[in-house]
Amino acid sequence: MGWAKFDDGYLDHPKILEVGPWAELLDMRAVIWCAKYDTDGLVTKAALKRLGREIPKVSARVRSLVDVGRWLVNDGGGWMVHDFLKYNPSKAQRESGRESGRVRQANFRTKRNGVTNQFVPMGTGSLSLSTAPKMLARCGRCEKLTVDCECVTHEPVEDPE
């Protein structure tokens, strides 16, 4: 799921005030569209048909956005939203973030409980003191494993061998 960033001065920006509310709506829809579909700020003519629904005189609104410099005419067709990449990550940056998230999640899943590679069930009484792995700490107050401890504060101590 994508998201789009808007500068907090967007509504008071002279370009937006000059184009009026219909062009402002078209511009907001375009920014959200570009973020959702990772277009790096490119608004195609096909996308404009969807974005301009129920907006009167869409071509006049586009002209006004181009005239004030909010949209730039793209050589390959369509328009580029001015400063889109200044406030929103590029497609490459989003993909990099998604990949690092996948790697981080895969690493987390291989660690299991973060201490050992053994599965440690949660809840009271899940492991007895005699069968507990050596690497799990015990509470200094109640002698239970810290994962099973119900003390508000406890001083973990290593399980002696």
C-alpha cells in the first residue's frame, strides 16, 4: 500500500491558490495516483481520464496547472508533477525499502526467540526450571524463568550449571 506526502504549506501555496479548487483537487488526486502506482510523478493521459472524473473542464484545469508550473509537460507524453520526488520517495527507493523489510523479516523469523534457535512458548508454566535452556535467564526474586515471571520488576540472573 502506498502513501503520498504533502507539504503542510500546500493549501496556502500561491500556485495552488491561483489555479482554484477544481485544479487543486486534480493535483491532489495526481499526487496520490503517482505515489500509489510508483510513477515518480508522471501523470499519463490514461491516468488523467480516471483522475479527472466529475471535475468540470479537465483540460482547462490541466492547462492552468501547467501555466503556473505545478505540472510540467513531459516529452514522452503526459505531465510531471513538479517537486513530486522532493516530498515523496522514488520507485527505486520504495523497492529498496521493501527489499530491506523482506530481509529483516526473514532474519527475524530464523532467530525464533531471539536468544536461541529453539522455540520458546509464552505463558506461565510453559517450561519447568529443570528443563529450561541454559541461556534463558531466571528472575532473582521468584526463581522462575523471566518469560514466565509475574513480578513487576525482577533482576535476571543466569541459570547456574
